[in-house]
Amino acid sequence: MEIDRVDGRTANQLRPLACSRNILNRAHGSASWSQGDTKVLAAVYGPKAGVKKNENPEKACVEVIWKPKTGQIGKLEREYEMIVKRTLQSICILTINPNTTTSVIVQVVNDDGSLLPCAINAACAALIDAGIPLKHLAVAICCCLADSGYVILDPTKLEEQKMKAFAYLVFPNLILSVLPEGSLKVVGEPMEHAIITSVTQGAMSVDDYLHCLDRGRAATAKMSAFLRKTLQPQISSDSSKAG
């Protein structure tokens, strides 16, 4: 059974992707990321000397500050800050610049659904633009579960309001990995089977969750190809400077 979507997309189809880098003059790195009408701007400042009181001074620290389009930051935005922070810390090489803090500012420009994955994708692109050492990039996507049990990807705001459960999934982008091939293992499993972040909302069975995992992982191949096309010139330039 096919599900009807207002914009005519199939259940597995993503909205058009757009990414721009180096768009802010005073930031050390910046990027905008759009999926359809959802757009997020990310800016990176640092690394700066010192870490906060509760952080490990023997490693680098990542700080995330979420700025909504309008109004004050609330409980949901605080939760988003923590999810983005944990995701970025898991892909950054934290032993290279110990006792430093890198600040990532996430500015919501427009929210038409799948906001958290857009923010993670924007932050990753901004880290690359800033030249922050990464193990690999992350690719984030939202999977929604309808009352009928059907799964759709990259929902709009209107679609989100009709769904009974969500899975926000972040996968490693192997194409842009900088780790040695032999280290692309997670507890004995190849990295292509790995997941960096998984956040669910609403009631979802184990089978539904595994279905979301499969659909999300398959869809991120297109996003990985888009990232490679968009960010490869920057990565090549950074490699040349390092050499």
C-alpha cells in the first residue's frame, strides 16, 4: 500500500537538499543546510583554550548553543542541544586539542519538519568548513511511523503532526571517513552496520524500529553522495594544507 503525501513524494523520497559553506565571515566555520523548506544555519567558533567545569580537560570539548527562529529556548530545544552535542562529540577526534572548547551555534532559519536531522547535518558541514578533526561525518535523517504502520522519510511539519511515532537516526558517512580501514569496526561489526545516534518519540514496536533503521540507512546513501559532492573540495583542500 502506498501512502499519499501532500507534496507528491513517495514514502522513501527525500526533499531537495541544499548546502552552502563559508557563509559567515567572523566564524571559523559555517554552513547552511536545507531540506525542502526546513533550513538551519550552523557556525563554529574555536577551538578556544579551556573547558567547562564538568568537562574532561584531557580531551577537547564541544559546546552546542541552539537558537530558535523566534522566542526563547525551551525544554525541547535544550534536549536538541544535548543530542547534537553528543552526536558531534562522537565524531570529533577529541584527543588532538585537549583542554579546548569548540562552540557550535545552531540557528533555526525555518522549520518545516525534520528540524533536528537538518541541524545535525548543518553542524557537521560547519565542522568540516572550520577544519575540526573528525573521525568521519554523520548523516542524519527522520523516519516517521503512521497509525497504519507505514514508514515515511523526511516528513514535513504537517506530516509530523499526523504521525504517531518518530525515529531520529544518525549514521556514519563512510565515504568521508578519515579512519584507517582496519579501525572501521564497532564491537566487531563493520562500520556500515553502525549507528551514531538514535532518538525515538512516541510508541513504536521493535519491528517498527528495525524497519525505520533499514529505511533510514538505505536513504542516507543519497545524502552521503550529496555530502561528498558538496564537501569534497573542502576536504581535499584541508588534506593539501596538512601535507
